[in-house]
Amino acid sequence: MKPAELPEISEPEIVRHYNRISRRNFDLDTGFYPLGSCTMKHNPRLNERVAAMPGYARLHPAQEPRRAQGALELMWLLQRSLSEICGLPHVSLQPSAGSHGELAGLLLTRAYHADRGENRTKVLTPDTAHGTNPATVTMAGYEVVKLASNEKGGIDLDDLRAKTGDDTACLMLTNPNTLGVFDENIEEIASIVHQAGGTLYYDGANLNAIMGHCRPGDMGFDIVHVNLHKSFSQPHGGGGPGAGPIACSDRIEPFLPRPQVVRREPQNGGEPSFDLDFDRPDSIGRLRGFQGNFGVFVRSYAYILSLGGDGLQEASETAVLNANYLLAKLSRGKAGKYTPVAFDNRPMPRVRPLGGAREEGARHQDARHRQAPARLRHAPADGLLPPARRRGADGGADRDRDAGDARRLCRGDRGDSGGGRGRRIDRAARAVHDPGPPPRRGCREPQSRSSSAPLETPRGAGRPLGDLPSGAP
């Protein structure tokens, strides 16, 4: 027999080879992780250790439910937690990513309208939508209808009314949107779509900005997808894995994917049990094999338990504060002079400073292309920007640009004389009313929660996050 033709490499050489490759990876242990198309955060090592426990890591996906009660209970508790956070009563964990959750949402919309004997063909998306939104609409067999933005970066209500009709199936919306702007007209938007018989879909890409302060269900959304790999500590990037659970209202619930994780009430004084419910005749069916990326569920539930309701709220406040701090820094010097921000609303965890530069012929893509030769990692992946706001004859300035002060930006103290119009901003941006000194390295110093002033609730935001279900702080 001819011996195997193996490479003649010594052990030190092969070890050095793989060690050299590993050092090419960029990670949070090496430096700041600047992937700008998502609301990224630190992924605690504790959650990694919990997910690696043998009872979780070695559980076979084909295990019978009666022998996987602990795993099913964790999934059921995660469903209840996400239900409370989103303000919607029903949750499915099956979708494997945000885009998968989007597709699930539109399939649920199609099933809902088909059950009512309606054949609707159009889905509305704003011109600030993430690129996956129109792509998903096309995959689901609908026609994309683009909505214009108003001068504040939100949806133009007149354009929405003109394009909403009997053939409108759904409006897909991110709030705060891709520009980091919370649409203060969300109640009226929901009313327009619902009066036309359509559904309202919430893209959860920026959920991290509002957790604990408002809930999509209270805004009027029927379907929500949640990115566990963006808002709940699952490491993101490198191709996965991720998870994009969907939450929905009562009228959408019959069409959720099957099977659903359910809790069976105890009999004869015993303990409750957990099972997979396949008896769902109106379901859109399975979205994938097995029940989802279970390790992601473990990390996310560990994160929720570690922070509790107050901790999730504080994480959102810190994210908004950091975005405003970054905006304040970018508003100074040459960056503020040549690339003034496109909108003067206070930002959520996204900053778009290049909108005003279009008058000089510069585009968002130009900045991305310029970063590549400079070896800046992860140039912004999202090139979507609406036209710049109209500027004055002097060519310049956002009224807050010269201030360059994170405290003033977060308070919304713009010196308006018209009854505080500048203060009627979204809920999550109001969350941080007195941020104190700028944070170091993008983080806020711990502070006593008892010393914080009560958080205000703008119209359309709903009630704050309530108690998490049994098992969570």
C-alpha cells in the first residue's frame, strides 16, 4: 500500500503557521470593534461559559422533548422575555437571522391576508431602509414601494397617505431608523396603515436604542423581529451564527411557524412540562430544521438574566449617550465644517455625518472608499443616505454644530422659542437627560440609579419595560 502523501512540516512550523493566522483576526480583545451597520456591544465572557456547559453544548437537536425539558424551558422563558421587551404576546424562535426574521414576517403577512380572502401586492419601505428590507420584499413575491423622508429624517406622511391603499400588504419600518432618528409620528403612521388594512412590521436592528423605554407593540406594530446577535450579546460577524426571533400580535399568532415551544400545565399536582406543538393548521410551516441556534438562545437568556429590566434600560441609555458623544466629537473641527450632519435630531446608536457634504459633491460611498486605502477596518457597510437638508445661504451649519457638546445634544436644549418644538423628540433619545462628562473609551461610569431623574415618555412610545417573566430579576 502506498503511504499517504502528507506534507513534511515539523510541529513548530505548523504551530507557528496557525498562530500567525490567528493573529490576523481582529476582535474585542485587540481593539474597538467598529462594524457600523449594527448596534454592537460587548459580549460578556460569562454568557460564553454558560453556553459551553455540557448540558447545553452536547444536547442533540433530535432529542425527544421529554428528555430535553431544561432546554425547552429555557427557550420558553426566552420567548416570554422577548414578548415583554417587544410588547407583543407571541414569539417564535425559529428564524436564524435578521433577514430570515424579515422573510418570516412577510410570510406571516401573506398568510394573514390570504386567510381574509385578500390579495395584496405591495409592501411599503422608507428610502432609509436597510438593504435587506427591499430584498426580502422581492423574495416574498411583493412589489416594493419606496416612501420619501421628511426634513427630520422620518417618513413623509403625505407621501405615505398617497401610496397606501387597498393593495398595501405591509409597511416595513425601523424605529429608530437607519439614520438613527426616532420617528415621532409613529402613532399616526400606524393608524394610516391599519386603516388601509395593512400590517406594520418592525425591523429590530436598532432595538438596543429603546429597550426599557418603549416597546414596538405599544407603538402599533403587528410583527417584530429581534436580532439576538445585535441586542442580546450573541457574538456577531464572521458569518454567524445568529438568530432573528419574531414576535407578533394575537391576530398574527395562528400563522406562526411550527412547532412552537409551549408550556403544559401540571396534572395531579406535578410540575409543568414543556413540549413542541405541531398542531397548528394555519401555520406557515417550518422555517428551518430543528428549533433554531440553541447556543444563541442560551447566551441571550443569560444576558437578560444578568442585566434584568433595569440593566437593559441602562444599556440603551448608554448606547444613546455614546452616539451623542460621537456626534459631538464629529461636529468639531474639519469634520464638522466640511461634513455637517444631515439632520439636527438627536441620534440613536448611529451617526450619519456626511449628508451635508453632498452639496460639495461628496457621497457616503466616497468616504467608505477613502477608508480602505488607509487600512481602516470595517468601513461603514451601509451606504444609504437621503438627500441632505436644505442649507442656508451661508452654506453651513446645523444649529447645534458649533456647540459640540454632548450634554446639550442629549438634553435637546436648542433654544427654541416656539413652545419647545426642539424638545419633542423621540423617547429613547430623551432617556439620557444629563449625561455628565463625556465617557472614556465609549463607556459610561457607573452611577446610582436612584439619583437619575424620571424618564419622560413622549407620545406614541407606550409604557416602559415591565417585569420580566419568572426566572429573571
